[in-house]
Amino acid sequence: MQSDPGCLVFVIPSRFKLVVFILVPGVAIVFLLALFHPSASQPLDVYTRIEFGAFVLAGTVLWLWTMFGKEELQFTPTQLTRRRSLLGISRTDTFQIAEIRLPHFVVEHPGRKGRPSGIGFQYRGKTLRIATGVRQLEAKEIVETVVAKFPEMKPTWGHYIEGVFDSDRLKA
């Protein structure tokens, strides 16, 4: 956490997952061996090659995110900026504090499309999640620190809900 007079910054590294670290490269190697095995009787058609390429690309990005990704949250009195970066490539989203509703902890659902935990909220009719992968206690500490630093955020962030099952389904 970094704190300047009008700004509060949290840097959240990606959570290392041994399964992703081992499984993704292992599956890619098996597919590559099958693809280029000398006893293959027919060459693969274009669609199969495209599917394979997309699978390997998605797996590589997931693997790199697990190893080197990070999320940076910057709170100011008027806005929240989330910057997700991977090896120098980043994407930034900015949210107006006045438009954030129902901040809550999002419970992890490993079996349900692998949805990670985090801090969720309603923004312009959509449910969004930040601080991906943080645990419930860490999320609570982030919110408490933000409210302590910026008391003007208490009307919104002061009503933070700590852990609601299926909290992605909350309605404004």
C-alpha cells in the first residue's frame, strides 16, 4: 500500500496456482507432440489449427498472469482506478466513486467457471469485480483503509458487505 495526500494505492499480485503452473505447459506439450508427431497420417485442417492456436494462446496468457500479473487499485476522493498489468502491458479502468453501489466481497467459486474472489460492486448497471484473488480479510482491510483515508466515501464504502454467497448476483 502507498499513500499520498490525495491518493491511496494498493498493489495486488496475482495468486500463484501450482495447478496452472504445471497443467497449462503440460497440456500444451502434449498437444504439440500430437500435432507434430511423425506418424500422423493426415495433416490437421485449418479450423483445428486455429482452435489449437487459440487454446495455446489463452493458456499462455493464463500461465503468464499466474506468474507475473498484478492489479493496482488507486483510490482518490472522486474516482477508483484499476490497472491490471502483465509484463509491462496494462489495461486501465476508471470508475467514478459517486456511481459505485453495493460494495461487497465476492466469494470464490472454483468449480463455477473458476470465478476468483475479490471486491465486487454495482457500476452503471453492471456487477464488476476488482482486487481479484484477495481473501475476505484482505478485502475488508482494503475497504477499511479507504474509508479511514477518505471519510467522504463512507456513504458508499461504509456499507461494504463482508461475504455474501453468490454475491455477483446482488441487485442495486
